[in-house]
Amino acid sequence: MTAFDDIPELIEPVKVTIQRKDDSKTQFSAGISGRHEVINHIERLPDIQLDAQIAFSNTQMKSTFEQVGAFENADGYCVFRYIDIQNAGIELKRGDKISKIGQLDVEYYFLHTTGDPAAHFSSQNFTLVRMFFANRVEG
């Protein structure tokens, strides 16, 4: 038995395709206020796939995500196993794009960088991470 044998599995996992931002190749302007704005478009790294549990909000009940005092409406969230993110050697960040959920082509963007710890398993500390996402197109 290994240390990872007792990490909980995802419930009904689906493959999520993510296009992470490539900040090293994306051109930014340096404004007077110190804000960095993208000049043309965000460059993306090659696609990666992770297993995730997906929860969508509906029109009657929108999820709300708060980041440093700002409320943002979320279309849903992904729950990832922290060990899967570590094994992929990546960090998920605000603005990373979800291009596919299962067989569906989608266009969602993560609303924050650090995932919310979503579950604590006594022998492994935090094992599940929740990442809120939204569609940037207003309907």
C-alpha cells in the first residue's frame, strides 16, 4: 500500500482540456498605474487534460466567487485531485481557458489562480481543489 492509495477518487470524472496562459510569450503594456494589459492576444501553452468533477450553475442560482473583495458570477466549477495537478507539474491560473469538457467544445476561463481546498482527507491533508470558471461572453 502506497501513501496515495487512500486519496479519494472523483465522482463521475470527465476529461477537461485546458489551455494555460503563456505569460513568457504574451506581450503586455506597462501602464503608468503599474497594470499590465495584453497588447494583442494571450499566447497559450499546449493543451493539457485533467480529470475533474464538474458542477454548473443554473440561471436561478448563480455561483458567486469572491476575490479580494470583488464578486464575480461563476458559471460553475471544476473539482480536481490535487495530486493530479502536482503530477502534471502545472499550476492553474486565472485566465487559463477550458476548451473542452468531455466531448463538448466550450469557452470558459478560470476566475482565480489558487484553487480552493475542497476536501481534507486526514492522512493526506488537502486532496481536492475547486476552481471556479465563467464564460466571458455576456448573454
